[in-house]
Amino acid sequence: MAWMVLLVVALMSLNHWLMEPLLQLGTGLFEGQAVGWLLLLLLLWITAGAVAPKR
């Protein structure tokens, strides 16, 4: 029974360790704090496309 408690604690701590950075990133995105960076990345992505050779 003690191993089950340890397993639950280990899984909960692993979940917290993995999900905490994603939660902080998602909060910034949904609150609109990263709109400028997203627009800059979109602009860079659009302008970075290679021109296809003409046949």
C-alpha cells in the first residue's frame, strides 16, 4: 500500500514539473502579453520562405 502512495506522489510531482512551464507560457499567450512576439515570429516565418525555381 505504501508503494501506491509513493507512486501517486511521484506521478503528481512529475506532472507538476512538466506542466508548470506550459501553464506559465499559456497564461501569457491567453492574456495577450505575447502578441507582439507572435506577430514578429509570423512576419519572420512569412519572409523566410524560399522562392521556388521556375520551370
